[in-house]
Amino acid sequence: MKFHIKPTDPKNASVDVLILFCEEKNIRSSVGLLSKELITQAEEGIQKEGFSGKQGECLIISTRGNIQSYKLLLCGGVEEREEKDAYTVKRIVADAIKKSQEMHPFSIAIVVPSSWLLKFSTKLCIEYIVEACRYASYSFTAYKNEEEKQKRQIEHVYIHLPAGKIASGEEGINQGISIADATCFVRDLVNEPSSVTTPSFLAETAENLSKTSKKMIHVDVLEKEDIKKLNMNAFLGVSQGSDELPKFIRLAYKPSRPKKKVVLIGKGITFDTGGLSLKSPEHMETMKLDMAGAATILGIFHALPYLQPRVEVIGLIAACENMPSGKAIKPGDIVKAMSGKTIEILNTDAEGRLTLADTICYANIKEKPDEIIDVATLTGACMVALGQDIAGLWGNREELLRVLEKSAFLAGEQVWRMPLEEHYKKLIKSHVADIKNIQTGKYGGAITAALFLSEFANSTAWAHLDIAGPAFEEKDSSLTPYGGTGFGVGLLLHYLISL
Ligand code: BES
Ligand code: ZN
Ligand code: ZN
């Protein structure tokens, strides 16, 4: 899919489908700006198909040579008075792309509504449009038949902007492509079966990112022996039931004169069976998704060489499988984490916090960063609290959390602040060790998981995103088909470029 900015009048666009957004009250005048002759056809549609210009409604008009484009797709829902956010804009564009796909176009043109250009910078507005076009066209066809793989795709998207906005429009295209490529890269990784995305596959993926980065990304992979030497026994404990060797992956991006050093950590459980605390078949079905945090980090490093933010970024992934076997860790076992804290493992299905504990400790000791942000499909409890579309956000610095919320809003991703409630800490006190990996009682599981992590972050500025819900879409929507969503990539990239 190629994107082009066009200053020309959309009347002269010569594409298969021209997409025009209109306001409820201005249907006729919007169409009239293209061609007076098309007003009659729009009126026909209004009468016969009940098109009223509301959000979600579309009307297809055959242009019959009145303008150069073959079809006109009229889409409602761009009321000037309504506050639009990034998510709504992306959603409206993605809905229009889905509708246009019914006509199997090779080329389309989009007229950017003036109300969007008033609300957002041109760069952001074009970024959203580019992203939406890419997400609505995304499908994971690696294991489908040839026919499915070769389905006709939109090849050219022409974006019509007022003449003065072309340069920032081009910047928006570049930023949109970098973010969308990274997000789709994450979707592919999450959608691949876990028999493919093993810990060593994730390590190879990181190494390939380094190879294609023109020396901007450096990758190190620590093997089991190195991990042992570092005393990452919580991580090793999780991995010990599996035949797949654990890998500790470190990615580094360092521009000249960086403003700060940020460590990004992704949960990298390549399959979560629950271990000996085995999950039920229904709960295990989607557990290839448990490396979505790790995939998000890889996606960010996919984009860094293009976006080149002025901040040093270290990505850390403790990758392993959580399997039951004769060698697996058992409920009641105690491990001594890298930090020296002892952890009583009472439920082997609460494994993410164990691998993350050692990774956070590694970040603190070895990287000495200004801040740490972890991204993890950590708890089902977070989905109970916030549903499938919203990530939970915790942390120990108000300022960091505020900027992350702002970045999420700019990226059109939903996060919600959750409390790091001090007095719930007693729920993860162990009788026999310093801390236990599950809580006493059944409520507030996402919070106690975050509290567990906070014990390893110590005083370093730290934020935690529980993406168990939004990492994976279980129904189809115009922006995300069933499967991995790439949630978090836009949020974190917006954060990094804002620094
Ligand atoms: N990977 C799961 C969390 C999860 C659940 C992610 C559903 C995405 C969708 C995590 O390792 C887990 O199993 N957590 C347990 C914790 C419990 C044993 C304290 C959970 O949430 O049930
Ligand atoms: Zn688990
Ligand atoms: Zn898990």
C-alpha cells in the first residue's frame, strides 16, 4: 500500500473509489463541491437507502463520468461540533476502508475533512489516516490458501490536503507508516503459533532487527548459563518445565546526546499453559498471546531507526515457555530472585510477575535507567476490571503516568490509571519467604500483581501496563481483525518521540 499526498482538487482525482466524509446537515453541499450533477444521485441515496450522514453510514454513488473517479463513497459522521479523538478518527477511516474494499479497488482517494485539520496538527491527522488504512487492510494469511493470500489489496491511497499543508502531510505519512509497520509486525508475531514463536525465534527476530537497522540497534542474547550466573532464578524457575531454552534478549538504541535512558520491558512467555497449576482448555486456547508484551518491544525497535527519537531506549525480554513437566517448578517451591528477595511460588500460572521481577532487577542493576516501563499480558483480573479494550496503568511517578496517559490518548489507545494500594501489600506476604506470587483472597488480582512488580522496581521511576485485554481481539472490528492487535506500540512510540 503506497500513500501519496495530493494538493489537487478531488474532482480531478482519477481513482477507483473516492472517499468523501460529510456532515449530517451538509450532504448535498459536500457532494455539490465535487459536481452539481452528483447531488441528484446523492438525493436518490438519501431517499431510497435512508442515508442520513450519521457516523457508521455509507453511501456508494456511481459517478457516471461526472467526476473522474469511478465510484464515490460518501461516509457520514464528521460533525464539526463534535469533539473527535484519535481513536474515533481512525475508526471512521477504517470503517470507510472496509466499505470500499467491497468494491475491490486498486486505488482510492481520501478527502481529509477540514474539521479534523482544525482539531489535529496536519502531521497527526495524516498519521491517523495512514494507520487506519493499514489496519483495516491487515490480515494474517500465512497459513491460508493461495486464493486468500492473493486477494486484491488497495495499492495506492491518495490523500487530498489543502496546498499549504503538503509538507507536514508528508511527515505524517512517514510517521504513520513507521507506526503501522511496527504494529502489523507485532500482530504477525502474536498471530504466529507458539510452535513458531519460541524463545529462540524471538531472539532471532531481535537479531534480524539489528541487522536491518543500519547499526542503529544493538542486540545481545543471554543464554541459560549467563542467566544462571546473573542469579535470575525466578525467570529460570518458570522456564525449567520446558524443553525450549530460555533466552534473555537485550536490544539497545542510543542516539547522540540522548535526553534520557528508558528501559522497556515486555513479558515474553511464548506459551502459558499455567505450568503445573494447569489452565483449563478454554483459558489455554489463546495463550500464544502471552508474548504480546515482548512483541510490542520488538515492534518498537522495528520503528526506532525510522523515527529516531532523542532518547536512549533499552528493550529487555525474558523469553521462555511456561510448561508442566517432571522438571517443572511446583507450588510451594521457593526461588531466590536476582534482587536477593525470596519468592514462594504458590501458583505456577502467576509466572509473568516472576520473569518480570528478574528483568526489572536486571534493568535497575545493569542499566541504571531514568525510568522503566513494562508491558505485560499479566492478569485475567485486569480484564475483569477494565474489559477487553482498556489497559491498566500503574506506576510510582505521577509525572511519568501523566505523560503516558497523554501519549495513549494521542495514539488512540485506551489506558486507565489503577492504584498501587500500599495496604494491599499484606496480601502478598508469605509465611516462609519474603513475598509470594499469588495473593490471599480473590479480589484485586491486577493490583496485587502490580504491587508484586513494584517490590522489584524499588525507587526507580517505573510504570506498568497490563495489556491482557487489549493485546488480543477476540471478535473482528474494522481496525483489528481477530488476533493480535499491536496494542501499546502507538502509545509507547508517541511517548518516546515526545521526549
Ligand atoms: N497470561 C496470564 C494472564 C492472561 C489471562 C492474559 C487472560 C491474557 C488473557 C497470566 O500468566 C495468568 O495466568 N495469570 C493468572 C494469575 C493468577 C493465577 C493469580 C490469572 O490471571 O488468572
Ligand atoms: Zn499464567
Ligand atoms: Zn502468563
